[in-house]
Amino acid sequence: MSAVGSTVEDAATASSRSSLAGTGFVFLWANAVSLALITSADRFTFIWLVEDTLDQPAWASGLIVFALGAPVCAFVLTAGALADRLDRRRMLLTSQLAGLTVVGAAAGLSWAGAMSLPVALVVATAFGTVVAFAMPVRSSLVPVLVGTERVMQAVVLMTVGANVAMIVGPLVVGGVIERAGIGWAFFVQAVLFGAGLAAAVRIRVPPATSVEPVAGRRHLRAEVGEALRFVWHHEVLRALFALLSAGGLLMAGSAFTLLPRIARDDFGRDASEAARLFALMGLGLVITSVGLMRLRSRLRRRGLVFMGFMVLGCLGQVAQGMAPSFVTLQVLLFTWGLTGGFYVNLNQALIQELTPQDRMGRVMALSALVNAGLLPIGGLVAALLAAAIGAQATVSTFGLVGLCCVLLALWRASGLRALR
């Protein structure tokens, strides 16, 4: 009987360790999904606003993508340092209220007919600032709420939610823009910010792991520098962040900037059809993420798997620039999403597993910087290059450069390659 009792007790303990119930993670997940819906919808809305509603030249789309992401470059590391020293829940609530204010103002300006390129750039910069302060604090709360042993499971669930949002967000605002106009697309995003705020209010951070203000701490710049040195001297994290930089600069930047233009100019598609490209990519990401939930305990050589699927992603990007039809491009975006599922899930899980809790906010801020902060720079360069050689040729060129970077990492980054 004692052996049976011990077995039952061990099973119950294992089940509790693998379950996220009672951790408050569900509210963080709901909040993250709401933000993913907003960011996927907002990027599409701004690009369509500039290129179609305001009828601006091709370079303006790159400028608006730059305005959305430049604040991430400027502020996200500071936001990460603040997340390591202040109340993370309060920071999250403040960012939600600020985001609600910004997109609400954008809706009002659109309805009033006051939206122009300079105004759109100001609003986009304000929105990017909100995202810069929201991203690291949300990511740093994951291991605090669920514990290190459940990080992979939590990251995959967060990714599934974010990828479903990537499908739904552009489709929803694409349809809203076609039927009701840009103003109502921004209004939908304001409603989503309100829903995310309601979820954030329910989050309760465990007292033992809450981040409290500490007297006599170093200047924020010194704390940011300490985190950068930690990543630089960590062989695996250094290689991982180098690859993430290539992904944000070369892959994401060109895709989000040029795919709507390719759909409209090269294949004659409207807003809802252009949004379908991102929806298909999101569907591929969801399918891979669900598969990883089943395989996470059996997945070996995760560093090598990460780099291998990044190679496939770069090849897929090269093919996108050669797509002869819109149907082919849709298929390529779906398969790109399938490979991207490994990229997104594994990089976040590995970073959070390799980073100590007292540096988590700053390291996750660096992750946000290379994933999202470099995107606007890549988008701006892609838009300028596309004006000279065409959008499809630019997408393929960026894919080839990215492929060279990943192959170099496969050769040189032995620590990441051997990571279990």
C-alpha cells in the first residue's frame, strides 16, 4: 500500500509541476494575446493608412514601420532595467492604459479627417513607445508566475496565443478597413487594449518573487551595461542573440514592410486579401507550436534544431521574392510560418532558461530589442532598396543575406549547436 501511495503522490507532484493552473498565468496569457492582436492589427493598419488612404509614396511605408519600432530601440533596455527594479504588475497596467489612450486618439483623428503622414508618424511613435515598455515586463513575468521548470510549456502557450492573434488581427482590421474605414480599425484596437487591461488587473505576482525597489541601486545605464556584458560573455546566449538580430533585421523587417505592397502592386489584391498572407503565416506558427507542446519533453539538440529551421526560413524568404502568383505566395507564407514556429518558441524558451531571475527583465528587453527593435531599421532599408530594385527582389536579397548569417553561425557557434 505504501508503494502504491508513494506512486500516487509522485504522480500528483509531477502533475502539479507540469500544470499551470493556479499560477495566474492565464491572465498574463490573455493580456499577451490582446497585445499580439493589437500589434499585428496596428502594423497592418498603419501601412494601409499610409499607402492607400493617404496615397503616400513607397518610401513612406518604410518610414512608418521605422516610427513604430524606433522607440523599441530607444527605450526597451531602459524598460527592462526598470522591470528588474520596480513593480512589474504596475508597469504592465500603466502600459495598457497608455496604449488605450494612443489608439483611441488615432481613432478620433481618423474620424475627424485630421490624419496625415506627419500625424501618423507621431501616433506610430507613441504606440511604439508603449510597446517598448510593455514587452520586457510581460516576458519577465512568465518564469516568475510559472517557475523555471514550466517555462517551455508557458512559452509555447504564449506563442500559440500570439500566433492565433497574428491570424485574427490583420483579418479583422482588413475587413473593418474595407467596410468602415481606418478610424474603426483603430477603435477595435482600443477595445482590445481595454480587454487586456481587464486581464492584467487579475494578475497576482507571488510575494517571494515580487521585484521591490531597492535603495542605493546603481544607475539604470550601469544595470543595462551589466546585462549586456552577461549576454556577451555567455557563449550560447551571444550566438543566440546574434541570430535573433539577423532575424529581426533581415527577415521580419522586410516581410512586414513589403508583403502588403507586393500583394497590392504585384498581384492587384485589396486589404483583406493582403492580410490573408499574415493570417496564413500565423496559422503555420500555431500548427508548429501545438506540435512542440507534445514534443517538448522529447526534443533534443534544441540549438541545432533552432538553427536548422532558421536555414529553412531564409530559403523560404528567398522563394517568396520569386513567387509567380498570389496563390504561390500564400503557400510560401504558410510554410514560412511552419518553420517560424521553431524559431519563435525555441529562442524564447532558451533565453528564459539560461537567464537568472535577477537579470530577466533586462535580458528579455534585449530580446525585444533584437526581435522588434531592429525590425523598423530593416523595414526602412527594405523600403528604400525596393524603390530601386523592386519589392520582390528585395525580399529575396534579404533572405540570401540572412541565409549567409545562419550558415556562418552553424559553422562557428559550437556551444549553441551542441545545446540540449
